[in-house]
Amino acid sequence: MSRLLSAAGRRAQTGAEFGKVAVLLGGDSSEREISLLSGNAVLKALLRRGVKAEAFDPGQKPIQDLVSAGFERAWIALHGPGGEDGLIQGALEWLGVPYTGSGVLASALTMDKLKTKRVVVGAGLAAPPYAVLSSTEDLARALREIGLPLMVKPASQGSSVGISKVKTAAELPQAYAEASAVDPLVFAERFVEGEELTVGVLGQSALPSIRIQPATEFYDYQAKYFRDDTQYHCPSGLDARAEAELASAALATFRVTDCTGWGRVDFMREASTGKFYFIEINTTPGMTDHSLVPMAARQAGIDFDELVWRVLESSFVRQRK
């Protein structure tokens, strides 16, 4: 919709204004496969819009080659550690290459789900009760404090890697083992019975919410990227008041975590109370044919190529004077 701001507030009229653009994709995280899908979709969109863009895989070549190859900015399509955790953002800052999306601090914070939860709750926003699991000795305490069902999550990683839904006490040790294999820092949180919703953010605006109905126990890795039986509802079916409340919560969460440019905020809506609970933030959401931000953008009248263009405009805020 024309009323939606670009991700930077500055609009580009021609592809030449961006100069030579590197689409950063691949990398070496557990989400490399999805990053390649996202990055190649982004690259094709930029080329269709007349942007001088090329793929660049930092998992296969040194990041400093961006400078020697004459790249003037970067569209970050890297997912997971090394791409969303502030590392690549810090390297690009050091190299003086403007880039899309959130900066070093926000990227590092939101990659850590536990620290993000602490910040969000500290700011007065709602999130499910949780307990840190430092060892197997903490499992009984988590059961007492949170109850069942609950979710067990590694603090880092995205795309639901290492996450399990636990419905019985007997399942908890295996869930903890799987999560701690991904990250030694693990936490459990109360599973909110109700609807799963997500809100894309573009610049200063919230996109229409999406209600997710996975055929699996929860919205896991396969449901996100590969299964064809996950149902997405956009419009989500919320009434105007609830939609506005959810949009406000998403933007507030973006502000308190210092996120900028674009991203996605995930929530659960409790069936019994209608209350929204923050789950997590994605600072570089997927851009595949199963991805949610492009779906929400279409509902707002923004096609995929225009979305990719507007995200690239977010790099203008990092342009050195």
C-alpha cells in the first residue's frame, strides 16, 4: 500500500542508485539450505528491477572480498548464526559496506531468544513464563514451575531448529538433549494453547497479520519450509481492534529490541483469554515461496519484487556521509 513507508524512509527511483549490490546468501549455519533459497529469490527480484546485483556466499569466500570486488551495499539473506547474530553486520560496519535490516546490537540480541525474552518482559510486554535449563537437574523444577505442555528451546538458532513440544514428563529429557546439542543455553517456556500469529514489519509499519495452522504439533522446520499441509490465513481473521493491538505489540517489540528496517515478530494468542504473547523476533525472515513476510506484503498490495526493493532501501540508513 502506498501509505506504508519504505524500510528506510528514503525511496530509490532507479536501480542505479543502489550501485553494485551483493546478495549475501548461504553461509555456514544450520540454515544454509534455506538461506540459499531466500537469497536466490531475492537476487532474481533485484535483477528484474534493474539492480546490478550478484550472489555472494561468505561461507565460500572471505567477506573482505566485497570491497575488492567493488560491492557498494549488501542485501543480507543469511539465516541463523553468522548471518542474523550481529557477526556479519559487524564485519560490514568495519568494511564500510551499507547493509539491509537491523544493526549489530539488535541482531545479536534477538538471535538469543532468552535474552530477547528478558528485554521484552522487562519492557512490560507479555511473554510466556519460562525457566532456564542449565542441566538435567533443572528439568524437575521447570515441570513444577511451568507445567505441561511446554516448549524446550535452544537460546540461539532460528527456523525452529532444536525446538520440541513436550506433553509428558517422560519426553522432557530427550527434548533437553536435542536443544542442548544445538546450544548449551536452553530454556523451557509454557506452551500457549491458542492461535499462532505472525506480523511482518517493514520500516515503521506493521504488515497484515498471518494466522498459521500447522498440521504438525507446532510450526517446526518442516512445516515452515517444506510441508504443503500447513495452512496460512491472511487476513488472519482478527477483528479490527485485535489486529491493531497485535500490530502495536509487534512495533513495540521492534522498538525495545532496537530492530530496524524489516523483520517478523511471532506471537501466540491464548484461546481462553484472547491475550497475545510474544514468542520471538526474526530479523532476517525467509524469502522463499513458503515465507510469511512476502505473503503479508502481498495482502498489503506489495508484490515480491517491490518488497525486496524496499528492504534494500533500508541500507540507506547505514550509508556513510
